[in-house]
Amino acid sequence: MAAGQKSRLLVSVLSVCVTTYYDVAFGLARTHRTFVISDATVRLAVYLAAAALLAHIHVLQVRLRELAQTDPLTGLYNRRGFRRMAEREIERSKRTGSSLTLVHLDLDGFKELNDRRGHAEGDEVLVAVGRSLKASRAMDVASRLGGDEFGLLLPDTTYRAAESAVGRIVSMLTGAMAARGWPITFGVGAATFHAPRRSLDEMVGVADGLMYEVKNGGKAGVRHRDVGGDKVSGL
């Protein structure tokens, strides 16, 4: 029996015991002993049913919150969920003084594939990208920002660590595309922050700008900047 079920049973039994005690204390049992027993049984059943219903409602509420923050196709966070998680990590970074990295990636050739092979296969591409991003480190936050654009937040990650992590992710993504014969490449912008900026939008804008530098330079590639430092790699 799960801990939640045990708690509901315990509370229900204690509630029935208390109400039955008062029935007996006020003399109801001397004239209606059978009624007291049957009433206690009915009350226990009602309490258990009510507790189970409330638990089910709580599960549904949690599930609805998850759905509101999750992309239904890839299972990654959507833009809203990513913003919530990123703002939480930014606040933690401010408290601890740890670095974090934001990654923005865009699929090159996706529209052509989607038009030529159909939306069903296009969806398979997006699912494969989502699967690869989920396979990154457990602490990373992956999201589908919309269309064929994805975001990745790497908490507690220095420039060098991020460089290695992004390299592995791109290699994994490239391998996943090659395995299915999909002519998809990736434009990736990554920004490592030693101190968070005033807003998440400003930080995302830096990674987004780096991604567009890649696309303007010939699409596929990675542009990684150490914001506040003097390191820039890629292209």
C-alpha cells in the first residue's frame, strides 16, 4: 500500500473512532448500539471515498499543470515550462554564484523535409530531436520553443564544461538524423553566463543572436560565447 493510501486510511479510521467515541460517550450506544456500529461503518466508507476522490483531483491538477508546460509531441518543456524552470535556475545562480549556459538550436532543412516527405515524418524528426535532448545530463532543462526551434539550459556549467556538453549533444543529434537518412543539420548558439543578466529574455536573446550568426554564415555549426569573458568558439 502506498504512503498516500496509508495516510488516507489512517485519517479516515481516526475520524470514525472520534465520532463513534462521542456517540458512545453521550449514551447513544445504550439504546442504538446496532445503529452506532452501522453508522460508523458507513462513515468510514464515506471518508475513504472522499479522501480517494480528493487524491484523484490532486493528481489531475498536477497532470494539468504538467500538460500546460509540456510540448505534447516531444515531451519536452514548452516555452512556458522552459521559462519557469529557467527563471528558477537563474535565481539559484544568483544565490550561489554558479555559471549557467543557455543553448538555442534550430533545425536546418526541416521545412523542405516536412514539405517533401509529409508532416508525419516531420513529426518523427522532432520526436528524435526531443529524445536526443532528453538524453543529455539529468540536471539539464530541454524544451521545444516552437516549430523547429529548441532550447537547452545547462545549470552549474562553466564555459569549458558547456563546450564539451554542447559538442556531445550536437554529435548525438547529427547521429540520430544520419541513422534515418534525414538531411537535417543544426544551427546552435550557446551563451555561458558567469553572472545572470537582469532578465531571462536578455539572456535568451544572446543565445538566439549567436544561433543566427551561425545561420547567416552558412547554417550548420555552433557559436559559443563566454559572456563577460573573452572566449568565443565555433564556426
